[in-house]
Amino acid sequence: DADVTQTPRNRITKTGKRIMLECSQTKGHDRMYWYRQDPGLGLRLIYYSFDVKDINKGEISDGYSVSRQAQAKFSLSLESAIPNQTALYFCATSGTGSEAFFGQGTRLTVV
Amino acid sequence: GENVEQHPSTLSVQEGDSAVIKCTYSDSASNYFPWYKQELGKRPQLIIDIRSNVGEKKDQRIAVTLNKTAKHFSLHITETQPEDSAVYFCAASRGGFKTIFGAGTRLFVKA
């Protein structure tokens, strides 16, 4: 099945460490997104990319960076993790139909 | 910047009753309004969407209405069932680009 896959699914890291969350998709979509989910705050957009040469900041990009290595791969990095970046992170893709397809999510805990 | 407000944050209904969730958006250029359902521990998934050229859309027990003048759109679930219990997110975008989500509504359907 064509899908959106995130790795790792769960991660505990220490304050100040660099961490990368990876996302790959087999849907053939050009558009890819990273969202952060916190209780009561919904899904907030961190970064988005409309093709491999296009990277855009979302609502809450501070403290994060991304890399679009290929059409199918979009990685999110936390250069120096801090506890308030503890959250559930979702990668998503969309095609011409506009519907967003989400990965399974990565639960990140920064201690 | 763009904003989507969603109410209520929590909704509890008796099985068989109707549930209504309301959203407002700020970007008047938005033309695509999806609704996503997120079951506990799962990824959000599209349940219904509406585009700006129509005022209402139905799919079995689910309907969405859109008032572009007022920048309001709503999700209506009739004859609710326990399996409708989940978090529901509204969203708005320009043709699927840079989708902005509401904060979510946690729906409880009591048997």
C-alpha cells in the first residue's frame, strides 16, 4: 500500500541533543509537511515543502530545521532539543486532490 | 497570519443524538475545508471535505456546511454511535496548500 512512514515511532532524548525525525512516502506526492500535535493546540505546521527545491516555514519553525532529500523524503531536525519540544510529530503529504495523508506519528520526549 | 478557530473543545452526547462542531477561518482566500478524525493513538484521517463552490455536502451520517461570507463551516454528525468518539479537526487551505488546522474537538458518545 502506498503510505507515509515515519521513523522512529518513539524517541526519548536529552536536552541539548540533536535529533532527526525521518519521513518517507510512496504516494508520489510533491507536497510534504511536518506538524506538531500538543493537547488542546491541535496540529501546528512547522515546515512545508512543495517540491525538492522548495522549503517554507510554518507557524512554529523556531528551533527546527528540515531537509527535503528527494521527492519521497522529508526530514525534521531539532538542532538542540529542549523539553518544550516534547510532543507528537506528524509528517503528512498531499497531492493534487488536496487531502492530507499522515504518517503514524513520532512521539518525542525531551528530558 | 492565517488562523482557524474551532468550538467546542470537548463535546459529550448521548448515543443517537446529533453532534455539531463549528469552525471559523481568517484567510478569505481559503477554498478547501477538510475535516479529519483522529482515533486514540492513531493518525488523523480525512472524513469529509468541502470546497468553496458548494454550501453543503453529505456523506451518510456526516454533513458539512460552509458559509463563505461569514467564514464559518460546520461538521454535523447525526445518529451518533460510540465509534464516533474521537478527536475531530477542521482545517482550511488554498487548494490544499499550507493547510491550517483548528485546535480539535474531543467528542464523547455515551452508550
